[in-house]
Amino acid sequence: FGRIRELTASSLGREQRGAVHRFVRGGRHLMTWLNDVLDGARIVSGELALAVEHVWVGDVIGECLTLSQPNAAERKIELVAEPSCADLPAVRADRDRFKQVLLNILSNAIKYNREDGKVTLTCALEDDAKMRISVTDTGRGIAEEHHGKVFLPFNRLGAESSDIEGTGIGLTITKQ
């Protein structure tokens, strides 16, 4: 991708840069879809190996916010984490899977939001054994009759006919 950026920045015309940008974006979309399908297959077959370790929740949240910021900025969406998320204790988790879950949820909150919207991440210790991380957004929401379908694979609840990219399996994997 580095060479493509170099080419698009210097030698290509505006229309060509746009075509290359769409090509790269499509390639990334396909790669995400393929990785999601493979993860889903591993989960279903029981072959998904977890690397459980002590994970500092605030660090993972910070990484996810940093990774999500460019997509939020592109849509003029304010991405905010409440101060309560910075000083959370460590938990025992698979860092990569925890990060994947949070990124899936943040990604959906951003892409199904409205332009100039807001995504807010809040955190709270429920008791000694539980922590709640919540993501809220200013999007239009999900109709109540669709709540039971949110985690079904490949079901985008009508968004497949929109210009919003997605595979419809991110939340399925997140739940599993």
C-alpha cells in the first residue's frame, strides 16, 4: 500500500487517484470480510485459540479510539471517551479479541451514525468481578422489531441497499 500512496500522491491525475482510492478501499473491505469469515469459522468449530493474559482496559480503549479516529473524522463524528475509562484495572482477556470486539462496536457506531454526530464510550466497575463498557451514538438507532436480528450473520437490517460498507458478520463474531 505504501507504493500505491506514493503513486497517488505524485504522478496520477485526480480521477486516477480516485480510482486507486476506491480500489484500495475495496481491497481492505474484502480483507476484513475474509478475516471475519475465517474468525467465524474458527469460533463455530471451536478452534479459535485464546491467549488470555492481564490486559489494561484503558490501554486497549485508547488504541481502539486512536484506530477509529480517522473514520470518525472523515464523517465529522466526535469520538469521546469519558474520563472513567482511563483508570480501569487490568482484566484477564485475550487482548486481540477484546480489541476486535471494541473496534467492531465502535466501527458500527461510526458508520451507522449521522454526519456531525457523536460516539461516546463510557466505563463503569459494576462490582469486583464485572466491568461495563458502553458505546452510545447519535445515529437513528435500530427499530425494536430488529433487535433480535442484530447478531444474525450476514443480516445488515436493510443497510445492504445503502452505501454503508459492511459484511453483516462483525456483531455475530463480537457476540460469540
